Amino acid sequence: MIETQISRAIIEEYRRRELEHLENDVVIVGAGPAGLAAGFYLAQAGIKTLILEKRLSIGGGIWGGAAGYNVIVVEDTEILDELEITARKAKGLYLADAVEIATGLAYQAKKAGAEIINLTQVEDVIVKSEAVEGVVVNNTAIMMAGLHVDPYCIAARCVVDATGHAAEVVAMLRKRDAALFPAGIQEGFMDVRTSEAGVVEKTGEAYPGLYLAGMSVASVLGLPRMGPIFGGMLDSGKKVARLIHERLRAAKS
């Protein structure tokens, strides 16, 4: 019967992808601009990469631009050019369509070989020998309903917290030991220049095996917020990919 053939094809393909990515080089939590950019560059380098997104759609805060105006701003187009995303110069800045950049980032990450699984929420981390070695996940709908249903685990040599302002993965560590991040999780007042530069500069490993990218950097390290400018997010994603690539390459040698 065609109806069950359709169902079988969907279930088998999804399970195939899921089983293939129970073990990874890198798991990125959050499919916003930093997470998708990191996924693109990691996969492009031949690194087995899984991106997890708890929402139905990818893109994080890209879609809404500023106050629902679906236009985003960057200060240069180097990464957009690499991703084949168009931009227009205006008053010393570059403008890009929010829909194009959200879908373009996801398309290029997938095309490069990254796997993206949505509606999957990280509820805990796997920590062994004082290092993060993976994540504990559940279906987002189960989590939203508050049902007592056990999760399952996904392994990774490195995990990237790209969950934005909430820095959700770091928050899971801090819940167990607040001394790890005594200042708490909150970015400072708006300061675009300082935050754009700081987010990229401070992108890196926050705990053994756990890296920060994008606004998670600002929230964990108390940097200012930056509003609807996304160049720092993309640059942070590219930088974290480079740092992890260097680490994994060094581990092989």
C-alpha cells in the first residue's frame, strides 16, 4: 500500500541518518548563524559534523532581522561570498536578505556534508574524565509536554554551544557546578563594535571538549549585546571550526 510505503521510506531514511550520527567528530548545538557557519566550515574540511536544532526551523535569530524587518547587516562580505549569498552595500555596511541567508547557510552546510536534525533538544551533556564527550537528547515535543520519557545519547569529540543568548549547554554544566562560570550567563548592554570584535576574539574552548560560538560567547563571558548585525556571528562560527579542525588534526599526528 502506497501510504505505508511512504511511511516506511521516511522512517527508514530518518533512522539511517540518526544511527549514522550517534558518533561524531563534532556536535553543534543550535542551528543559528554561528552554528550553521561552523557546520559548513567543519564539514567542508571533511570533519563528521552533526547540527542539532530544538526548533522546527533553522536560522535562530536571522529570520526576524530587526523588529521583524527581515534584513540583516554585516560589515564585510567575505563569508557571504564563500556561501554564495548576495549582499548590497549601503552607507558603509552590507545588507543581506534574512530569508536568503538563513536558507543559504543551511543549504551550504548540508551540501558540504553536515547533518542537521531539528526538533531535537539537548537536555544534558556527557562528561567523562572532566571533559565533554557528547550530549543527551530528546524530542522537543516530549520536552515541551513535560513528559517523563528517557532520552538517548550522541557522542562527539568536541561539542559547540551555539545556542545564542541562553548558552544552554554551558548552563547545564553550571547547574551542576556554579563555580565553573561564577559570573552567570548574561550579556551586557548594547555596544556593537565591542561585541562584534569580542565575540570573535573570545570564541574558543570554555571547558574541556566544549566550545563557544556566536552569542553564547557574549553571554558566558559577559560581553555586550550587539543587535541585528551578524558578521561577528558568522566569523565566530568560522573561527570555532578552524580551532576544532586544528585540534582534531593535531590529535591524529
